[in-house]
Amino acid sequence: MSRIAVVVKGYPRLSETFIAQEILGLQKRGIGQLIVALRQPYDPYIHDLHRQITADVLYLPEYLKDDPKRVARARRWAERQPTYAAARALFEADLARENNIGRHRRWGQACVFAHELPEDVTWIHTHYLHTPCSVARYAAHLSGRGWSFSAHAKDIWTSPEWDLRTKLDDAAWGVTCTRTNVDHLRSLSAAPDKVELVYHGLDFSPFPAPAAPEEKRDGSGAPVRLVSVGRAVEKKGYDDLLKALARLPLGLNWQFTHIGGGELSNRLKDMAVKLGVSDRIVWRGAQPREAVIETCRRADLFILPSKLAKSGDRDGLPNVLMEAQSMGLCCLSTRVSAIPELIDDQQTGVLVEPGNPQALADALAELVGNPDRRIALGLAAAAKVRRDFSTEPGIDRLAAKFRPVL
């Protein structure tokens, strides 16, 4: 039985449960896979999802200097292939627009990928349209395979338009996870119909069924438990959240728990100290999914204050929001990207404008002090997300697209 190669930037990664969920779902549907990763894992934990995945993993050299002999062998092999001249021309056309060390690295990685690709791999599918896609595209042409993509968030919104157009027109087909993404990518493609909407969705089996909490905390006694799960990076908006927390009424009792690593972690902790709220915040760092679920199960309100980063990076459809909602946890977020596709403001959660700490503080104060409203919004959200955002239809659709090439 033949397989597809699934290209990812790193594997396994705590922040990419949606990719692991998809790989496992395809595995259960009999789609054989080889995971190809551009770098080794660096997270301190793995999810239970990863333990269930049985696919082999091929790690490419993250930097060409890491294994020069391996890279040299692959280059010599590539130069002997009848596909070499055409594949090299694609690389050189990209290089003329973006001549940097990263572009050369992608070509070297692609040579290793194509050289070491097992014969039973008949198709290449890449997650993300930026660097993993460059490697997958060059390797596909070198090895004579067809290729497709799944586009998500940062890869779409931080890539130059010429790069996106080139890849969209070259791919056999592609999927992306939000209506906003579909509209943008179709506007750039010479064949818009090749881009299709496939929501990640969620496998609800690990998550407890929604239920009204036994204790209704309103901030007048025991602290209301606030939680957020996300990397400490600009687009998550945690600086806005800290400013909002500092603006809450002094008599309101709350505690905030953050789960996730990220480059801004230390800066956010220093900011919390300066704002005078650090004694009410617990920074837990990266945690396995089981710990995330338990923390959310005990929480009263989930907050994700997403915004557009200066680079243009933004969230797509954050899995953490779907996970929280599936458990009946009320969510407060922002009108960014596809989040309004998931949360109906004032019906299944609350949305405010991004980058507005005062609006965030006002919504927080109202929700912290009103447990009945939180519970009603959370249960309504659970009903919607469990009805409309199951992972099964999306994975069924991907399996149907892969079967003809296996």
C-alpha cells in the first residue's frame, strides 16, 4: 500500500494539535503517511495524540551545516535526475526574487527530501504555505510527485504575494481552515476553485461533556478563575490582556492562569509586575493537552485577546477556543480573522475589538461579575461547536482527496 508524505515544520509540536489530529484521523481511515519534518522537536512534552500516531518520521537537516555529507550526497543524486533542470529552474526563479540563505537552505533540504523519499510515497502534502511548502514543492518536482497543501494562518498573512501566487498556481490543490483564508487565497490564484474550505474541527472524545458548574463565582468571594492557552507571541495579544486585568475594579476577586511558552514570556511577566497584577497570575508554561483540559475544566472564563501583529501575522481559527467551548467554558475573544466564524458575539461568547485593553476590561468586568451569563454563553457555545465543528467531515474530505493518488 502506498503512502503520502506529510511535510511539517517540526514534529511533534504542542501548539499544533490540529495537525496531529488530522494525521491521526487519516491514519484511522487507512491513509498511510510518512511525516517529513524540517526540524527536530523542542517542546518539553507531547500530547496523547502523538502517542497514537504510528507513521514513520523523516527529519531533514534543519541547517545544511548540520550534516554536510548527507546534503552533498543528495545534491549529487539530484544533479543526475532527469527532473533536475526543471526543478532547479523553479528554485532559481524564486531565488531571483528572494536571494537569502534561507532560500538556499530550502533547496538543500528539498534535495535530501527527494533523495531519501521511499518509493512507496506517491504524493506530497505540506502543512503551511511558507518554508515547508518551498521544500515540498522543490522536492515534488525533483522526485516526480504531485503535491498539495494545507494553509493555516501565519504562512498566509506573512508571505509575499508573489510567493503565494507561485505556489497556488503550481499546487494540484489546497485546503485552508477559514472562510477568510479561502477568499484571500482564491483572489491570488489563477485557478481559484483549487482552494477549498476544510475546517480543522475538533475530536471531542478527550473533552468532558459540558455541564453547569456547581459553584457560581462572581468575584465577591472566591476568585473567578480566568484562563488562557496560547504562545506568548505578539498576535495573541497578552499585553492587552494584562492592561485590561490591571483596569478591573479593585474589589473584584480573580485569578488568571496562562498556559504556553513563547518568546515574550519573560517580558509579559515583567509587565505584570509593573502593572501590579503579578500576585494574581500563574504562569504555567508549556503543558501537555491533558493538563490543559483539566485547567479549563476548573475555570470560569477563557480569554484569547488575539490581534494583528506588526508583521501581518494573525490567528486563523484557534483550536484552543473550540476546545474551551466544547467543555461549556465561556470565551471572551476578539474580532480577528476567522474567530467570528466560530463565536457569535453575545450568543455563544463575547467579542471585542482587537488591540483595545479598555474594551477588554469592560467585557471582563461584566463577565466576571455575572456567572449566570457566563454559564448560558458557555452552554450555547458547546452546542454550536459540537454540532458544526466536528473534525470528522474535514478529515473525511481530505481522505477522499488522497485516495485517488494512493
